[in-house]
Amino acid sequence: MEKGMDEQMESMYTCAVPVATIWTSPESVRELDEAGIVNPVSMNRWIAAMTQEERFALCKEKRIQSQLIYGEPVLVESIQNGWARILAVWQRTGQDERGYPGWVPIVQLKQSQPLNDLEGVIRVDVPKCQLWHLDGTPASIVVPFNTVLPMVKQEGDWVFVSTPDGERRIRKQDVCTAASVHQFEKYSSATAAERAVEFLDLPYFWGGMSSYGYDCSGLTYNMFKACGLFISRDAGDQAAEGEGIPVDDPTVWKRGDLLFFADDQTGNVDHVGFYYGEGQMIHATSSKRGAVEICILAETTYAKRLCTVRRYSEKPEIL
């Protein structure tokens, strides 16, 4: 579909690749990022080709904003030279009340079509999940944790789903089902922290919103999403939500509370992790190991920067 230099529009699209990166601008893409902006996309190849320094440059040079996962809806505002200016409507942000803004290659999106006779939705509940063609042969796409797709029907050990690539089937044991995206079973914030344990050692990836790599707030957002709870996308916004818990009294902290840390220079929130109990934190860190880890908070450089503790699942109005 050919688009003009600047086609003004407002229409719904969905992410048509396992993971699509939301860029700050089309000019943010480096030559070494080519594997991340095509369709089909290979997150493994893109990440493997980067040094840790090149991965961290995505953050330091403010190249990436966030990511989409397969089937996630976006509002496309305009298309310019093969790039779509989008709003990720499931990712709440203080930047725009409609959704998280940024740019995505149009080849990684597909225009949404009306769907009829659906039985609800599924959410992928394993780190990676194979899709199958209707004849039982494996499709070429493996989707990440928390992928949500419309459900057509259930039959035996299979669930049939509508995808950007047509109807596919998926193993029932790999998914959760619900009547709508907001009606998945709700679990506690302690359960959200436990889900994070499943991703220990997963590489840190700035802007990461998939089981190929999370950033700090991408981890917290997605573990709450896996528990049926939608919180804001970024740490700064997350720190303004939920219930405030005393920062100076760790005895009242509970597993699943979120710990927020401020930048020494600006005072702005720049990091978040789950409190895991017994003085421990589980978080996606860009320092040292550059991965999801459990640590003793008092033994880290983060301890002196702790600024806010928030509790979420007891505040249903933020869901």
C-alpha cells in the first residue's frame, strides 16, 4: 500500500510482527538496527548483533520510546515515507491521554478489520508461544509473553484465534482466556512480583516490552498485565499512581510493592523494581549484569536513591 509523503489520518492498526519497536523518530534508527525495523523481524538477531554499549546507547541517545507486541492495537495519526506516527492505546502515559506516542515502520503494522462472532480473547501465559496454521503445521511466527488475540473458538487442546496474518491456532495450555481484555482474572501484586521471577537473567533492553528483553518499567507493566492489571507504561507515571507507602519503614512494605528511585541530578524518577520481601528487590537493571535480577536492596547503589514506594492492586480505579 503506497502512502504519500504525509498522509493525515486517524485509523486503528495492529502490530503485525512479534515485537515492533516504537522509535523517537525515523531518524533515530542506526544502520545496525536494520534487523529491528523489517517484516519479518528477528529480535534475537537484532539483539545478538549489538554490544552492550550499543544496546545502552538506545537509552542514552533517546532513540527508543517503547515497544508493541503482536496484535497490539495502535492509533495511526499519519504515515510519512514508510513510517507511521502512532499512539499505543494500551500503554497509558502522561505524554498523551490517548496512548504512548512514537514512530513505527508501517511494514510492521496492519490495518485493523472488523471481527465478528468472537468468543473472547486469549493472553499468552508462557515466555514464548508457537502459532500453528489451521492444518496443524507450525506458522513462521512465535509470539511473546502477554500477547493478546481475539478468540474464535476452542476445540480440544486448541484455541483458534484471529491474528494480523489470518486465523491460526494455539495450544490451550499456553494461554489464558477471558471475555475481553479487561476481564482476565485479577491477581495480587505479590503474584506480579512472582511472575517476574520467571524472567530472571533476561537481558535488559531499553524500551523493552517483550519477553525478548524488558526495561525496568516494562517489567513492572508486563507483570501486572499478566495479573489482569493495567498500570502506566513509564516509571515516572507509575510512581504517581496507586497507594503511597512509607519510604522510611520497610517493615510495612509488602511483596509486590513498587520501589521507585530518583536521579541524583534532576530528582526525576528514573528506575523502578518490585519489592520481593526480606529486603530484596527484583528488577530489570541496565547496570552491571544488564538483566532481570534479584538483589539485596541495601547492597546496591539504588538504596540511597529510593524516593517512593507504591502499592497497586488495592486501588482498582487505576486498572
